[in-house]
Amino acid sequence: MSKPSPKHDGFHPSASWEVLRLRAELLRRIRGFFDQRGFLEVETPLLSADTVVDRHLDPFSVEIAGGGNLAATAAGQPRWLQTSPEFAMKRLLASGGKAIYQITRAFRHGEVGPLHNPEFTIVEWYRVGDNMAAGIGLLGELVVELLECPPPAAVTYRDVFLEHLSLDPLTADAAELERAARSRLPSVPESFAADDRDGWLDLLLSECIQPRLGRGRPVVVCDYPVSQAALAMVRPTDPPVAARFELFAEGLELANGYLELLDADVLRDRIRSANQWRLRDGKAVLPETNRLLAAMEAGLPRCVGVALGFDRVVMLRAGKNNIRQVMAFPFDIA
């Protein structure tokens, strides 16, 4: 009997050994980069009673079944696979951590496609005392190390909208944004509500602007609208902006960073708002209490945090256009 083709025998990886070796080399570079700068590598749980509450991020819930102490401990309290290690790492900062990083797996429900897999590798780091400039600078140093590219340019969210769409995203109302989207895109999802200002902004950024960002040289986009602050501070400019920044290279979003929010009451308000949007979007609400709130009340130090999508970095270095090509076993063959 002839041996089955590797493409059809059901057990071979979707990435080549050449790419898997590249992954390993880039992981070594990341660890060396942070070790040289005095960061401590940490590990935090993948499965937790807490979860990030975000309008667009859907965690996997895990049922703790059976008897014994484990089920009793988790009774009435679902566990969640983490969409990022953010909550736990900030608890470490509030407990005395100064400069920490982690390379781990993260999980996001429903994200499957050329750039997404429900389980993926994330690199996340925090350093106490950094301001926005220092945080962006460190990210720039890392991307030069990994992509062997020129240092990233920096530009504001407002400027990229003005450059590519002649539209001010900080002052335009939802109706203006909707008109811009409908005039530039062949179709708009029927689910978009007329008053969903952030939805229109995200659509315009992802469809009209992002594909042009970071071509030939990575770019860091900073100063997002306040409504998209997530867990970032708000800077009291005119108009105010979120102290948030994102890295793009060759049209791909690679990293998201914040000058981190320190006020637990503001976080509570943002969690409630995110859950209201989730309900409006037809999604389940997520827990509004968590241990991060207690850590922030005890005193989360001023810091900058960044999360980097490692698999997309490998895609760029390997010249691949599908995340399957840089993972051993993506979701459908895991």
C-alpha cells in the first residue's frame, strides 16, 4: 500500500519545518531582548475566574464538572480561558513587579481566518515608570530586532484619518463617518447601527486605512479616541485622547499598547459600558468584578503595557499570508 500524502494524512503540521525553526529563533530573540533589559519572565494562569471585558473580545468559558475539591472550589463561578494575560500581570505589578514579560497562549472565541486562530501566541510586557514615549521606544526596539527593519515612524490616529480620508476622527459625528464609509466601500454590514460611532471608525480604519499602514517601514499610531481607550489612561488634550498606541507593519496590526489606567472606579465604568454594548450586539455579558480591581485599589504603579501578536510577526518574517502557515496545528487540525 502506498504511503498517504502528507497533505491528506491528517496528522502533519500546517507549517513547514523551516518556519517552525524560524519561530524558535524569534522566541529566543524575544527572551534575549527582554533579559538584556532587566525584565523578568513570568507565567500566569490561562484559566481564571477573571476575564477582560471588551465589546469585541469573546473568551471561551470552561465548565468545571465532576465532584471533589476542584468542582467545589469553582461552584457557581465559571472559569475563562484568557484573551490576554493582562489582568494577572497587572496583579503582579501591584504586588511589587517592576519590569515583567510573558510569552503565552491566548484564546479568543470566533476568531478564525487568514490572520486569526482561536488559540494564538501573545507576547505581553509591562515596565513601571515608563511614559508613552518610553513605551513606544521599547516597542520600536523590539520590532527592529524581530523584523530587521527600519525603526517605526510615529503618527497620530487623527493624522492617519486626515491623510487617507480627509476626515477628523476626533470630531466627526456618526453620520459623517457613516457617509464616509458608504461612499468608499462597496458594501457595509447590515448590522451596523447609525449611531455606532466606534463601529464606523473601526470599519474605516480596518478597510480604508490599515492596508496602507507600515508599508516599507513600520508605523506606530497613537492617541486614539477616548471611546476606544480600553484600559488606557485619557490624556487631557483638546479634544482628549486615549494614551493608547498600535503598531502596524505591511498593513498588519502587530501590537497594542497603553499608558495603563490606574483608577479602579474608571475601570468599573468602562466594564459596565462594554457590557452594555455587548448586550446591544447580542452577546452575553461578562463578569464585572475581578481581582484586578482590588489590585488597582491597593495601588497599581504608573506603567506602560504592550501586547504583541507573535504569530503575525512570524508571518511577516517568513513571507506568509496565512496564519496557518506559521502554526504547527491551527484550530481545524488541533
